[in-house]
Amino acid sequence: MTPAEKDLHTLLAALRPVTREGEYVYALWPDGKPLAGHIAAAVREAEGLTVVLPRTDADALGLKYDFVAAWITLQVHSSLEAVGLTAAVSAALTEAKISCNVLAGFHHDHLLVPVADAERALEILHEVSAASRVGNGGTELPAPELVLRTEEPADRPELLALTAAAFAISPVTGLPVEGEPEEVDLLRRLFDCAEYLPDFSIVAELGGEVVGHVISTRGRAGELELLGLGPLGVVPRLQRHGIGSALMKETIDRANAAGERGIALLGSPDYYARFGFVPSTSLGVQPPESAWGDNFQLLPLALWPGGVSGTFRFAEPFNGPKAGA
Ligand SMILES: CC(C)(COP(=O)(O)OP(=O)(O)OC[C@H]1O[C@@H](n2cnc3c(N)ncnc32)[C@H](O)[C@@H]1OP(=O)(O)O)[C@@H](O)C(=O)NCCC(=O)NCCS
């Protein structure tokens, strides 16, 4: 088992409920008052604005409340949700007569339970988690395996949505992107371009859910054919659990098996150096734009010919708005 798979196994093996510090309350926000305090969630209705915020903030602002809650975040993977774990959690808490409000965020589900019941709720969550890993015969069910497979045209809408989610925060600025990230249109055009290589559009699937994707298309340095990699994206909820690395390794393995010479990409050396990428100029290849500097990287594969010189050219769609790997 690779370290990445081991990581995923750890991730999936438990429900991992995490309690936030402090106590939270539901309060009605006074009409017309500018928002203040550390509001953690809000629901606007015709009758007014409901907010969830730390009790200390509500007290400081003089807001009225009844329900004082502990905030538990479920760091659960959605393939477990798919088999009804979230429903099982609510049912188990209800059975134990613990009232619970569920808030769904972009990354996780959150439970607000009465403060007095918080410890018991955590125990129940751990029990549900343990039970979910035991099959009918009493044996532990394996965690879903990460499957890496070649993209099929039917995957494309899902892959574009995944890319939109992965790049919603710009890897360059670290800030939210307004509108559709440029990588989405780049990928859309790469799917249909002359330099598209079917075996190098690779999907990562977990429990039947598409969770990552990487594409490499035909690029060239002078006359030498190389691969140009990107975009590479992983669903935000599962980033930093080895999926990106697994997709990179699969690309490298397939490229070596296909007799490719090297892989070029634009991205952070902090991430790609671990796979053996080096600044392209150290191998005689100039970036398409000199300003890219060391962020334009190259991985020489087993059949790297040496003595290469020239400027790299990505597949045609990269000549639109510039996007990173
Ligand atoms: C970048 C990305 C593809 C990496 O995939 P991932 O599955 O999250 O990454 P992995 O779990 O394989 O990462 C392995 C290691 O790389 C590190 N890492 C992940 N993203 C990184 C980044 N952007 N910069 C530097 N290091 C990074 C992780 O911390 C981890 O390090 P560790 O093993 O020392 O803990 C993914 O985070 C993503 O989709 N990000 C948003 C889109 C993006 O930035 N794409 C690439 C553009 S250059």
C-alpha cells in the first residue's frame, strides 16, 4: 500500500468528529443592523435573518437566544455519506434523545447539539463510525479504494465541475476567483484540441465518486515531442490526502510506458519537485514565457535524450488566457 493510500485509509476509517471551541447560539439578527461579531452561519428568511454565532458574541451584542449548542464538525468523506452515514448519525442522535441541527458547508457537515449532550453525542458518533466499518458478518469492511482510470467523454461535465471547484481559490494569489476559473475553459478546449491524448486524461475515483483529474496534452520543445501537464485538480474536501500525488505518479508511469521523453508544466516548485521536476532551463528548455522562471518545470523521463534546446510550446488552447497546472 502506498503512503497515499494509507492516508486515505486513515481518512475513511473514522468519522472523525471534531468539536469547535466554545458555545454557539442561534439568534435573530436585528433588522437593519450591520453584521458584527463572528457569525459562523446565517439563514435569510422573509421574516428575518437567523445567525449562529459564539455565545460570548451574542452576549456582547445583547442578542436573545434559547438554544446553547456545542459545534461538532464531521470530517467525513462523501462516499460514506453515500451509504447513509449522515442519516445514520442523525437517527442515532435522535434515538438517544439528543436534538441536533445539521448545517452543511461546502467542505463538511456540522452538527449543533445542546452543550449538555456534547460528550454523549461524541460517544454516539464514534459508535456509529465503528459500526459503519463492520459488515453484516461482523468483519471490517475495507475503505473504498482510490481508482485511477482513463477519462471517458461522459465524465467531462463532472470533470469541468471538479476543476471549477478545485480552482475556486486561485493557487497563484490564494484568493477566491470571481466567476468561472480560467482553468475550466482551458480544460474544455483541451478535451477538443488536436493535441489531446486520450491515455493522459486520468480520473481519480473514490467509492464511485470522481475526486480528482489530471490531463497532459502534446507539447513540443523545438522538434522534440513532450507532454504538457495541466490542469491538475482534486476536490477541495479531499485535498492533501495523496490524490494529487497518485494522479502525478500515474501520469509519470503511463508516460514512461508510452516511451514519452519528458513532462513540462507550470506550477509551484514546492509541490512538483517531489516528483522529480526541475526548472526547465536546467535541461536546456526555455519556458513559453520567460517571466514564468523556475515555475516552469520539466521532468526528464527514462528516454530523455539530453542535449535538448528550444522553447516549449503547450497545446494550442494554452495560447488563450494563461492558466497554471
Ligand atoms: C495541488 C493539488 C492538485 C495537490 O493535490 P493533493 O491531493 O491536495 O496533494 P497531495 O495530498 O498529493 O500532496 C502531497 C503533498 O504536497 C503538499 N501540497 C499539496 N498542495 C500543495 C501546494 N499547492 N503547494 C505546496 N505543497 C502542496 C501537501 O501538503 C503534501 O505534503 P506532505 O506530504 O509533505 O504533507 C490539489 O491540492 C488541488 O487541486 N489544488 C487546487 C488546484 C491547484 O492548485 N492545482 C495545481 C496548480 S499548480
